Amino acid sequence: MQPRISVIMLTFRRPQFIGRAIASVLAQQRQDWELIVVQDGDHEQTAALLAEWQRRDPRVRHLRREKPGNIAEATNFGLHHARGDYIAILDDDDYWPAPDKLDRQVAFLEQHPDYAACGGGAIVVDPEGRERLRYLKPETDLQIRRRALYANPIVHSSALYRRRAALAIGGYDETLAGFQDWDFWLRLGRTARLYNLPDYLVCYQLWEGGGSFFAQRANTESALRIVRRHRDAYPGFAPALAMALLYYAFARLPLRVRRLAYQPLSRLKKALFAGRR
């Protein structure tokens, strides 16, 4: 069956949560999907787990990239192997709590052809699954544009977007060292409208093993590039640049200080720039 939706999941040597993520895709009420798991590098435990999931459901596709790269390269690799009209993103340490997640998003995009993508709110959990925070992103296209330079306007693992629109802008920018999804939404927002459903569509795991913690320095350098790149397309350049500079300085503090402050500051930022808590 030709899939209508291609779910792209990246994984790199951290198999402890991927089963939970895959199970949340299989639990979706909508059945016309394929799951493309892009594995960077060689990891026997991950490969064995994915082989078992493939035996359970042939819609799970396991694609390997022998040479590990950045998130943009791996996502573009999955994007070019995708067959669906729509692309959904799910990180291997996140999961979808709502079984009608894909149904609702496909319905929205089919009813609104002038929109390229839609996301939703997130429930922040720790590695033990305990809820730490929940937040909704700015909902309407106008609200999204007003805050787009301050923070990522769509939670990547909550998103569904049109494959054709993504390919038209060239996919994700592989020259960025971090925050490739933030730049992707801003470039996509230059061509069409964006929307966030006023509901919680993903459980987002915040932990030191996540990519955001280890990529702080690269992310801060990319944030400065992104804010400057899109300064003429979205409002608020001066305060957004000031925030990016503060983030740049924080990422260069001693590791011990960053470990203590990372989760509280991340939760504070998500709360401040959410649409509603």
C-alpha cells in the first residue's frame, strides 16, 4: 500500500527509548503510514531492536548511513527516501501520547491547502517518564511569526508537513551545525502558512543524553546565523539577537554549571515563549 504519511525517526547509538517511540507510531488510529528509521553509524543493539520491529510490522523501514553526520543530513536522507505526501518527525527519545495525532493533522492540512505544516504542544518529561512541564506553541500563523526569531516556532517531533513543500525549499540546511529544524520552519514560513494545534501532541524528553545538551555550542553558533539570516522576514531582530548572544555566552560556561542550569533554563524558555501553558 502506498503510504500517505512518512514518519522519519533518527537514531544514533541510544537504543534505550526507541521502542517506546516506535510503539507510539504503531498505536496511531491512522494506518496509511511508513516509519523510516535512519540509523547513523553501526550499533548492534539498535540494529537488533529494529529487526524485531520490522518482523512485527513491515511498515517499519530501517535505513543505515555508514558515515554519521549532522541532523540535517540524516533528515534529508530520510526525506529523499520517503514516499508519503506528508512527513511526520519523531525523535527516538520522544513519543506521541495521542492515538489520533496523525488523523487530526492530516485533516487540518487537507482542509487548509495554503498551510505547509502544523505542529502542536509538548509535555516535557524526564527519563523516568515524570511530567515536568507542558506548553502550547503560538497557534496562528500571525502569532507564530511574531515569535519566530525568539524560539523554534514548531516542536519538531510534533510536526506534520507537506513533502513537496519541504523539497521545494531544499530540505534542511546541512551547513548549520545545530538548530536545523528552527531554520527549516523559518524558510518554510516564507513560502506558506504555519499552524500549531492547541493540544499536546508529543511527549518531549529533556535529559542530558538528548542532542540539545551535547550540541549547545554548535546550537548557539547556528542561532546567531539563523536570527541574522531571517532578520528581514520576521519581526523582533534586536531582542532576538540579544537572546542569541546570551545563549552563546551560557554555552561557554563550565560544564558543571551548565549541567545544573540546563533543565531549569530549558523549561523556563519553553514556558516564556509558548503560546499558552
